[in-house]
Amino acid sequence: MNFLKQFFDIKFWKFILVGLFNTLVGEGLKFLLFNLFHTNVWISSIIGMVVGSVISYFLNKHFTFKNQEKGWKPVLRFAINIAVCFTLANVIALPLVEWFCLTNEISMFGWSVETFAGNVSMLAGSCLFVAFNYIGQRFFAFKENK
């Protein structure tokens, strides 16, 4: 019970608030690139993630976790965390969801099956990424040195 209180403390809620903002920017860009400019799902995801991650780094470092560490170490830990979380989330979600939608010919909103599958797979990858990313930022990238 104490672990849950510690895990879902004010830092968690600040992370959610920051996440909403950088999600609007990064995910908005990702879906805009995919749907409006017909950019490949992986390229769209990477560009959106990079832009959202830059915003996330500064806001989470200074606002959420109040990390005072200087130099390249926190940047490197953050970059490693983002790369691992992004890769893990998308290697799981993108092919699995895309395969499921394409195999079952699932579509909505008047989209082609391929467009629907691309959008839903990116959304699933983003949800998985958020869970992995919170754990990584809190306990690795911006961990408290006690």
C-alpha cells in the first residue's frame, strides 16, 4: 500500500499534466504527418516522439521531478529511456495492432483498413509508451539521489 501511495504521488499527477501537453503537440504532429501528409507510420511516430520528448524533457526535469542535476548525464539517461520505451512500445503495438486490424479488415470513420490500422496501432503504441515512460523517467532518468 505504501508503494502505491509513493508511486501515485504529486509527481505522478504532474507527469500526467506535462504528458497531456506534450501529447497534444507530439501526437498531434504524428497524426497530422500520417493523415495529412501520408508519411510512413514509423517516420510519423519517430518525428512526433522526438518533438514531444524535447518538451517532456524540459518540463519533467524542472517541473515534475525538480531535478537539479547538470550536464549530459540526465540528458543521456532521458534519451536512453525514451529510446527504450519507444522501441519496446512500438515493437509490441504497431505490428500486433496493424496485423489484427488488417487480418480482420477492421475500419471506422470511413477510413481504409490500412489507414485505420495505422492510426489505431500508433495510438496503442502511444498508450504503452506512456506507461513505460513514467516508470523510466521516475526511476531512471530523473531518479532522486537519496
